[in-house]
Amino acid sequence: MPSRPVAELVHKWQHVSPALPDELYISVAISATVNVTNSRFDVQFLGPISRAVPILARRFPELGLNESDCAEMSWVESAVRFASLESKSDLTDRTTPSGKIYFKSKSDYVRVPVPLAGLVGAFNWLAKEPKSYIILDPYGGAMDRIPSHDVPFPHRRGNLYGIQYSVAWTKEEEEDGVGYEHIAWLREFYEYMARYVSKEPTRAAYVNYVDLDLGVVDWSGPDRDRAGAARVWGEKYFLGNYDRLVRAKTAIDPGNVFRHQQSIPPSTS
């Protein structure tokens, strides 16, 4: 499908999905080539098909969902499907049979709907990198009823959806030293999206899509105000909760036994 029809669907989705009943969730995965923009709308409803289809027919008729498109299953079975696994037993397998995977991801939050022209532009960016994709995860619902300061994860009230940007490359490309070209493309795409995503108090990010572009802690360097240095990305992940998490880290793990490149440092003051 050309980019504009997909953009029109996503434009409607970003208005509809955050306002759907709590039981109904629709995420979107998008990839593109020069001539084709591919989209997949994954719908999960906690209830029978007979209730889900009428809701979408009324709220999002452009999706054209029919009962024949749906399947009823347990929640665990739906987790298998969303993860593109073969069976429930795969959920207990912690190995990675496909071997090492080379990829880079970044993230954003959208608080104001992206205009149609912006979506068309984003999908045209995707067409420049056939090994890339984005995933849009709606918020709203119960998330919108929880203030950002209630729990450590702050991205709740006021967010329409989150974006995951990803690009992958092969082992051969990595060995040839061209993986950086895919990363450079992703960084440029991320800059293009800056005008459409959260800005105040900062450009927010999702902590589970680890993005070392935002900054890292040098644990081998001299002991200085690491908590201050980590604020650069810590507030992107945790907004106004960052200082509270520093205090918790200082009380629970003052020796910083548990750490990684973007872990919250204990206070040294």
C-alpha cells in the first residue's frame, strides 16, 4: 500500500486508540520499501469477539475488522501470538536459537496527534531503510488515570502513545563494518520526529528500549557527581521521579553493587 493510505489509517488510529475501552488495545507495526508501506494492526480485546467487533465497527470502521479476522484464545496464547512464537512452551525457552541479533532501537512519546503530513513524511523515511520498522503502542485507558508521580514509571496521564524505532542488520554487515550506516539512518529519523513528540519538560524515552545515545555512566572514572551526570537521560526515562529514585538507590544500594551503563547512581553528596 502507498504511504498516504497507511498514514490516513494511523492518523485516525492515534485519535481513536487511546480513547477505547480499557479492555481493547490496538498496536501498530509499520515498515516500508520504496513503493510499498506495510502496516499491521494488532488488536487484543479482553472479552468475546461478539463484543469487540461492534465497538471497532463504530469507533474505527476504517479498519474493516470482521469476526472472521478474529480468534478467541487465552491471555497466555495471545502473548505467544504477540511475541510471534510458535507455542506456549516457547515462553519457557530462554535461549536465542537464531543467534546474535544486530539492531538498534530508540523511543519517543506522543502527546499531541501527529499531523497527516508528518506521518507521510515518517513513512517516507522508513522507505529509505528497508530493514527498519516502527511500533506504536497506545496509552490512554487506565494508564491515563494514573498521575505521573504515583509510581516510578511516569509516562501515563497525557500520553497518546509510545513509539519504538528499530533497525536491524546482518552479521555480514556487522563484520564488514557497515552497521554504523543503519544506526546513522536511525538517528536522522529520530531527529526528523523531534518536532512531533514530547518536548516538555524533556523529550521523554522508554527505559526498556535501552538507548545509549542518551548517555552512559563511566563507572571506571573518578568518583564524582554521577547522579547529576545521569540526570541527562534519567529524566528522559523517569521525568520528575528521577530524584526520588536516586534517593531510593542511595538507601538500598549505596555501594552501587547492581549497575549497568544507564543504571541510576547513588548520591555521593
